[in-house]
Amino acid sequence: MFSELDYRRLCWHSRRGMLELDLLLMPFVQHHFKALDLEYQLLYKQLLESEDQDLFSWLMLRVDPPDRGLGKIVPLILEKVTRS
């Protein structure tokens, strides 16, 4: 389980250098992260370790993430954020 400090760190790391990423990641972490199963929370944390260019390509569905787990969290982010 993530502590409040861990959550605040994830919020901070969700702020990226690209506006397009901020518009997807910030609402996701603020409105949906805490309700996720631990597996998906850990996948989100792993996703944030990726480079902005890779994140952008994955979230724009230009390229599939090389990791199977990341391939599970990317569509979830898009679903949650575009549905909100």
C-alpha cells in the first residue's frame, strides 16, 4: 500500500515536461490512482520511470510498450482519463 507521502511523490513525478503528458497523467493520478488495485498502482509507478518520449508514444498509441505490465496500465490510463 502506498503512504500519503508516496502518493504525493507520484503526483510530483506525474508532472512531466510535456503538456500532453501532464493532461493525461495528472488527472489519472489525482482522480483514479488511489482506487486502483496494488498491481496497477505498482505498474503506474513503474511507468513513471520511463522517458517522456516513450510515454508520449505509448499514450498516443503510436507504439506498444515493450513491457507486458506497462501494456496493461497504458490503456487503463486512457480509458479513465477520456471517460472522466
